[in-house]
Amino acid sequence: MNYLSFIALYFRTIRHLKIIQIFARIKFKLFTPKLDTCTLPSRSFKFSSQIQSARRETNLFGPNNFILLNQPGDCNDIGWQDQQRSKLWRYNQHYFDDLNAIDAKLRKVWHLGLIDSWINENPPSVGVGWEPYPTSLRIVNWIKWDNAQNQITNKMSESLALQARWLSKRIEWHLLGNHLFANAKALIYAGLYFEGKEARQWLSMGFQILKSQVKEQILIDGGQFELSPMYHALALEDLLDLTNICQNNSHQLTACEFEQLRSWPKIIVKMLNWLKAVSHPDGKISFFNDAAFSIAPENNELISYAKRLGFVSLNPNNGVTDLKHSGLVRLQTDKAVVIFDSAKIAPDYLPGHAHADTLSFEFSIDSQRIFVNSGTSVYGLGKERLRQRGTAAHNTVIVNAQNSSEVWSGFRVGNRARILERESGIEDSEIYAHGTHDGYARKNGGLLHTRKLYLSENSLRVSDIISKPLSADVRYHLHPDIQICCLEGKKAVLIMPNGKKIKLIVDGAKDFNFVQSTWHPEFGASVQSKCLVVKFEGYSCKLVINWD
């Protein structure tokens, strides 16, 4: 890419940013605050215990032995800071999620030693561990751990207060989104956990941030505005945790803060319903935008946690569940579920977790996933990150080998596909969802892509239309457990693990074949799979899927 092309790409990206992001980024890079280590606040005697929160899987398998993102690491060998592991792995190491994971009490001695090691080897404000996001998550985890009767030491309490003081000076206004939400959550935890004027300031700062951010980040239909089921689950966990700690310490809240607390239950119920709507019958999330298993707590953990706090959610009904403010649609019958992405890339100023997956869908029969988007296994820079964000890694149409939205670098997007029309409903004996986008229009003479999905009890019809007869193909990524039985002409038979057969019939294709692909259910994981590639013959291409 030449210099002028790069400038143009950069302009197409930054023109969507908020002014505060630009100026806050400059300030964050150029000005590092001084950290006063004197006169730290002490733990509040008013702090009350909380209900058991959602748990994650164990990631500590010895006093210093982690398995994070499916990659092992021993602190004795790799420490806390060097570059033998990716930054994302280091972030997870500094979160201390295992303190509150399943059977955490059995590892209390390991946890004590690990916290002591962290304090000794991570001097204040230095290194990855003191970046605002891992600091935010660690503050919450340490306080939760102490709250589970683990008897925090004075040394740990002083470190925790110092971390909160540092965080209050390094709020991530340049990033906004889930990072800012995590900063606010940690400040509220620390503000309630400690006593005195400074702690009260942390508490006020956290609530002030959430006053605008809950309304900004949680859409009317309950979806988290980055439209990633994984980040939605994390946001739901955050709001459940905040409700938990604030209800148990409401005596420390002002009247205005208490009113905020009172507004959260309705939002939480909507978020629970949204999570269920974008999850498969196997009880786990779908893969739209950045999404993978084992980052957020499992759905059953979040739903159980919500019940302990008194929140009851609804299971999706058969028919159409149209999450209109998010742009996702769920089509459901007794046997099958389709989850369809007719959403714009959102929010405009924060597309870092967006994929070029417009009008993609995922599909399950009973509790078995059939068609899956490829998931997310890496962050950062590199070809694999770009490939996983690209259109070809999703169940949708590619025109002239392009991406529907201009994803680039690790977390950036230039031009974005816009949804021009969307509709859902019931037609005769079928439920349906339609969508049209213009992601290919700029480079292809105004070309539009329209997709129509029709689901009945024993069939799914997928109709794709492009407004100009250019080179195009549509991809359908099979779950790794689905086997290809036979391929003849423009027909194929798939076999589910239970032996049931699925019949595929293609119309409007000049070529039809299966190619090797990969599925990425977790970070650091790559599973071999197959992808059906259908090349358009003209303006339209149809796939009919039948099952018993």
C-alpha cells in the first residue's frame, strides 16, 4: 500500500472517532501521572459480604503453572513481564481470574503465593500488569477473593489501594467501550471496599462513568453495543457483579447512586434474554464479531448467578425473535435455530471487535451446530487475525474476493457495510428474515447484496442476490462434528454425530465444492473443519437444506 492509500485508509477509519478519543489518546501517551505511595486508605469495616458470583474454569494447575488461552506458562520460567508470551496472554495472567474460579478454595495456598509474587515483581505503575484494563479486573478479583473469607494481608490491602489510586488517574477515555466500563466497575468495588475521602472519590467517579455508559453501551433490546455475544456476556457479568456488591453495601451509597442501582434490574433481565436469543440450543454463545468460548463465564453460570440475585429470564419462543436495536434475528422451530446478523458495525466510534460478517448466520438442528462462523483465536496484528475478521471466515457472500467491511490492522475498520433494509416475520408455514447491505457498493459500481432466510420445521432455504453479475461466492462453514457423506452434482449429504442426515441442494451455482477450513472455539485453538463454497452463476444463488 502506497503512502497516499494509507492516508486515505486512516482517514476512513478515524473520521468515525469521537473527539474525546483523539485528545484522550494524546494525553494518555504523553502524560504519565506520578503515583503517591503514602497515606493509603484502609479497608472499610462497613463492607458487607456478597452472593457467590459466576465462576470460570480453573487456569492455575500448580503454584506457578498457568494454562491461559490454551497455552501453558510457568512463572518461574517466564515471570510476569517478558515477551515470551503474547500481550493478551500476559493480560490474562495479570487478571487473577483463578482466585474466583471453580474450586478456588482448594488452591488458596497457591493464590497467596501468587499474589505475593505479583506484588514483589510488579513495582507500582510499571509494566503490562499496571495497564488500566488488567488493573481493573485484578482489583475486582482480589476483592472478591478476600470477600470469600481468604483473609487478605496488610501487604495485599496496601497494594490493592495503590492499584485503585493508580487506576483513578489512568481511566481509558481514549478507548471507551468495555474498557471504560471495567474501569468504572473496579473503582466502585474499591470505593466500597476501602474507607475515607479518597475511597469515596473512587466510588463517585465509578458511578459518574456508569451514569452515561450503561445508557450508551446497553441497547434498548438489552444487547451490548459492540454486538459480540462474548463481550455481551462480560458486560452482563459486570452488571450482575455491580448489583451484587452495591445491594450488599447500599448503606454506603448516596441517594443518586441508589437510584442508579434501582435502574439496573430491568436492564439485566433484558441482557439475560438477549444472551439466550443469540445462543444455540447447546447453551453456548454464537460467534459474531470477536467471540469465543472460555473468556466470559459460561451461560449457565451467568444465568444461575442472576437467579441467586433474584433475576428471572425467559427462554426464546418458537418463531421470530427480532432484536431490532441490535440488528440480530433468531428464527426458531421445535428442531432448528437460525441466528442471523443483519446488523451494522457498531458503535461507529468503536469497531475494534467487529468482523466483516454482515448478513452471516449460524444454524443448529436440535443441540448440534451445523453452520458456524469461524470464531476468534488471536488478537493483535498479523495475517491470521485479519483472516478471522474477514468475510470469507463467515457464512455469507464474498464479491471479487473483497471484505464487506474494510477491516484492517488488529482492531480497525475503514469503510463499513450499511444495512439498507431488514425485515422478519411469518410467511405461510415459514418464518423468515431478510437483509440488504451496501458493503461492496463502493468498489463494484453500487452493487448490493440481499439475503433471505426461510425456516420451517424440516427445512432451511437461503437465497442470496447480488445486483450485478460479478464474481461472487457464498461460504457455509461446517461445524467440525459434521461429516460429508457424498457429493454429487449440485447435491450433498451431511451426517450429524447422531447419524441423522442433512440434504443440501444448490441452485444458481456454476461451481460447488467443499474446501478445508478451521474453526476457532477458543483463543489459542484451531480445529480442522470443512467449508462449502458455492460460486454464483449469475445474480442469485440458493441453498436448500432438508432434514428428517
